[in-house]
Amino acid sequence: MRRHGKKYQEAAKGRDIGTHYPPKQAIELVKNRAFAKFDETVEVAVRLGVDPRHADQVVRGTVVLPAGSGKSVRVLVIAVGEKAREAEAAGADFVGVEHIPKIKEGWLDFDVMVATPDQMGQIGQLGRILGPRGLMPNPKAGTVTFDVGRAVREVKAGKIEFRVDKAGNVHAPIGKVSFTHEQLEQNFGAFMDQIVRSKPSASKGVYIRNVAISSTMGPGVTIDTTPYR
């Protein structure tokens, strides 16, 4: 059994483990009890009533957090010609097909890759490198597109991707402890709305079974799921 330090135990005293809090109160508890010396990430964990072993019950999607993610995201765009210039104008950190051989040699100094569909043939060679790291462009995530300018702007503005894991859980960052209560509430609301909209038609019974919010180092606080049923 995992043993937590004194600071964690002290922070955990402020919440009742058996209580399901309204989002606003849960966010206050998380913010007020963050104790790390760095600006902790605020994370949401949602347990869903789906069986991810079945393709028609896989939950995945994206959402643009209204208040941003609080993270500086490095974007690489694989495109040529006018689309490459469009990506540069939108603020991409790295642009061009010349980055493909660099990745083969071990270069991975980016957080998100965006690619135009005509370049996916070359990028497919990088599957074994990018796939395990979650860096492979995907049409469902909006990262395989000819609208590269929009894709770059959305990622820079706080677009995050989520996907249910094998146990039926979805984890996502919704900001930083330094965010205001209002900013975290906005981001939490946008994320949960998208989770609800992503419910597979094959899902039966209770869809959202449990929601908890925590900071990187802090204790989890359980949120009342009644509004999302």
C-alpha cells in the first residue's frame, strides 16, 4: 500500500473522502490544498461505464479549454508549400518535411505533430517512434488536416486530446493551480460537456460513474456526477 508524506496527509484532512462535492467546491479544495513548490497541474479523472475492448465503446475526442491549458505547447507541422507557410504564420514552432529524418535519428523536441493528409505516407514510417509516445497525427484529433493554420491555433490556445484507457478511465489536465477558480471551472465544464457528447451509442447503463479532481501532488476530491447523468 502506498504511503503518503506528511504534507499530503495534512492536505487530505480538508476533504471528506465519502463526500461528492459540487465542482466549484471541489476546485476550491484542490487549489487550497496544493502544497508543492511548483505550479501543479490540475487533473480530472473520469470513470466511464464503457467496455473499451469493443471498438464501438471507445471514447476519444478533443476539447479546446476556454482558459487554456497553462502549458506551453511545441507544435511541429509536416507540410510543404503554401500549407507550410500557413503553419508558420499561425505560430508553429517547427515546420517542414526535413524534420522526418531528424525524428528517425531520435529528435523529439515537440509536443504535438500536425500533418497534411498528403504527407501521411511518409509519416507512417515513424509509427513505431511516434505511436507509443502519443505523438502520431490522427484525423479524429484534428491533427491530420489541410487546415493547418486552425489546427496550430487551437493547439496553442489549449486544445487537449483525451482517450479512454483499458480500464474505462479518462484522464485529462484542465489547467494549473495558479489559475483562478473561474478559469478552472470553465475548463472543467468544457471538458465534461465534451465527455458527455462523446458517449457511444453502444454504451448502456450509467455512463459517467465517477469523477475526481486533483493537483499533481495533492489528494483527489470526488465530484458529484448527478448533473452529467
